[in-house]
Amino acid sequence: MRLHHVQLAIPAGSESQCRQFYGETLGWQELEKPLVLAARGGLWFAAGASEVHLGVEADFRAARKAHPAFAVADIGGLAERMRMAGATVDFDDAIPGLRRFYTADPVGNRIEFLEER
């Protein structure tokens, strides 16, 4: 068993901001949504072997506690790239053996990135 995708909610009309963050800043590949789902709005991205689906939600509220976490190979480099793009980077060393930080996507959803020490 493996995780196929994580779905995060986004407000209507925020696709271009999210495309910039997930596609350009993070460098993830945008995936084409099936035609039957494309009319709903939103975006899909490949994040390594998993996917992140961004779905439009009419009564949107950002996920500020619940969040996906992504393991990366160069957390320092990613943190710098995020800062250069204007994103917040909040490191948290509470878990021994992990270097990790939290950020928020352009609509306020919390995301964690981590690297084993």
C-alpha cells in the first residue's frame, strides 16, 4: 500500500497563484485532470511518487493544522528557494532525527517539508 494523493482545498479563482507556488516554486509537474473533472476547476501536481490535488471548495477554509508532509533531500536549499519566493519558512526541531519546516501555500494551507538528519 502507498499513498496515491493528498487533496487540499483552494478557493475558486486561485489556480494561477497555486500554479506558481506548486509548479514554479516547488518545481512539481502539473498533471492534466480528466476532462470530466476539469470543469470543476482546481489543479493536480506530481509530488515525487505521490500527487497533490487542489480542489475548489465553495466555502473554503485553509487547513492551518492538518497538513501533508513531504520528505526532501535538501531541506536547506528548499527553504532558501521558498524564502526567495516570499513564502514563510518556520523550522521546528521538536522531533529528534528530523530537520523540518512548515510553510503555507498562497491560500493558507499548511505544508511540512522534512529531511532525516
